[in-house]
Amino acid sequence: MDCNRTEICGTVTEIGSLRYSPAGVAVVELKIRHVSRQVEAGKPRWVECEVSAVALAQIAEIAAGLTPGATVRLAGFLARKSRMSLQLALHVNRIDPI
């Protein structure tokens, strides 16, 4: 199955330091807080959540320039946070400031 695309807008709450994987790839971990009004089962409801995200390579370098409080749109796919983790994270392919 190829259907694994996610896009979410929110406010950066945490941003890790730029680091490098053993293979030399730039990595930044971040969290964003999302608040919106959605419709579920025909009824409106408020949605609030915090999403963990991981940015690699050139996207990591862009993410490293963000500051807490910045409002962004993140697009990417859902996968394990890392090879050794079962935690879910958004692996970011695109960052757009809002």
C-alpha cells in the first residue's frame, strides 16, 4: 500500500538540536501543537493534540532554524520515530511557515 500522506498545521512547541545520524544525515526532532475544529460523525468537535515529528537532510536544516512558537504546516508520512522505536512520528518532507 502506498497511501501514507499526512499534513498538519500547528505551533512548534519543542525543537531539538541539529544532530547527525551514524550515516552522516542531518536529523532534527520537533513537536507541534495542533488545534482545530473538525466534523466527526456529522457533529463538530474541537481537536487538540501534540504531534512528534522528525526531519532529515535538507528539511532538518530548515527545521533547525525554527523557534518555539513558530506556526507551520508540516507534510510527510507516518512511520516509527526511529528504527529502534515503536513510537509513531510524522517524517517531514515539507515545512511551510504560516
